[in-house]
Amino acid sequence: MTEEIFSGSCLCGAVTYRVSGTPLRFLHCHCKRCRKATGTGHATNLILKSSGVDWQGNEGKLSRFKVPDAQRFATTFCSTCGGPLPREGAEMVVIPAGSLDTLPAMAPQGRIFWDSRLEWSCDSGDLPVFAEYPTG
């Protein structure tokens, strides 16, 4: 994989960002937390190996929420419109794909936490499904 540069924004445009990194995974997550955070049947996230996000001087509008008992789950969002935004971790950035203004070269690779999927949510299509996180 080669490094790519991505840009995006929240719904109201108050927060814009740029992030460069190497795409590692592009997944649809059907876990309960992702469903609750998005209000939809799944969240679609692009996961990059990256040193961080350049918030383009908009850090003042960022809000964050971490589920206290969750090892990995947190959200970053615009305090004006609530639009989801990238969250930063240890040498990794998780970008909510709907916030992107640029298209990644990588296509979605699978659906995770498939066993948590609600019956009314979309079907798998041609993508592989995983009970939890894929290995490898």
C-alpha cells in the first residue's frame, strides 16, 4: 500500500481536515456501538497508519466521547452539527468514510461484527463477513 492524502469535513463545514497515511482497512462495522453512534445499521470506517490529523485550524469545534468501559471505542465529532470526524489513536487514524471529501483508492473489504447485525440492515453483498475483527 502507498500513502494517500485524504481531506474531509463535518456536515456544517465548520471542521475540515487533512490526513496522510497508508490505508490498512476499509470496513463496515455492525457492532451495537457503531450503530448507536451513527444512527444507522453500520458505520463505514477507513483505518490508516498515520501520525495524526491536520485539523486545518478547526480544533476548537471538536468534541470527543469515549465509552468508559470500551477498550477501543470512541467518537470525535463537530460540536456545532454533530457530524462524525476522524479519531486518532497510537499511530492510527480511523476516518468515518462519510466525512471524506476525497475518495480512497481502496474499496470496502468486509463487514465486521456481522453477528451483531440487525435484520433490517443491508446484506453482505459480495463482501466477506467476520464475527469480530478480521485477523491478519
